[in-house]
Amino acid sequence: REHMRAAFELFDLDGSGSLTISELARVLTEVPDGASPRSRTPTLTGCDAIMPAGVGSGLVLPDGKTVEEVMRWLDADSTGKVTFEEFEIYLLREHEKIGQDLYRKQRLLKKGPGATGR
């Protein structure tokens, strides 16, 4: 759970204890500066001051999702803000889904060519 909290805090740019779509867009679309860690400004009063509304809108992430889609998945109660609990639930579900996908792929590899996975 500590790792999930640390990940959440990386997204929570303004330290408010919840994530907004602007924060998600900023973190998910930011290009890293070489090998150096991303710097955070601890005195931010809100991510919207850094990234205006609409920035990142419609951008497709490497997994094919948009920032808006990720926000819809994360924001289970549709408040426009993601709590740590919502973030944690999402990550646990994604982890489970990835594990199931890997298990299926391993079974197919063991069965050999032409296997259907059943």
C-alpha cells in the first residue's frame, strides 16, 4: 500500500489529497528530462495554474487511452476528483487484469500453435 500511496502523491501535484484531470494530464503526458527525476514545485496552489483546462484533451496515451478515459475509470463516484481509495481500487483491478492476461498467454504458449485458450 505504501507504493500505491507514493504513486498517488506523484500525481497529486498540488498536495490536495485528490487528483484532478489537469494533474492526470500533466503527469501522464509529461516528457521526462533525460534520466533525471521529474521535479515538483511544492508551492503550487493548483495544477490548473500550470496546465489550463483543456490541455491534454484528446491526447492518446501509449496504451491507446485518452486522459479523459483514464479519469472516467479512476473517478468512480464522478465527482471530478480522484481520491486515494479510488486510485488504489483502480490499480488493484488493473494489476489483477494484467495478471489474468499473462496467465492466459502462458497457457496458450504451453499448448503450442493453434491453441484457442480453452
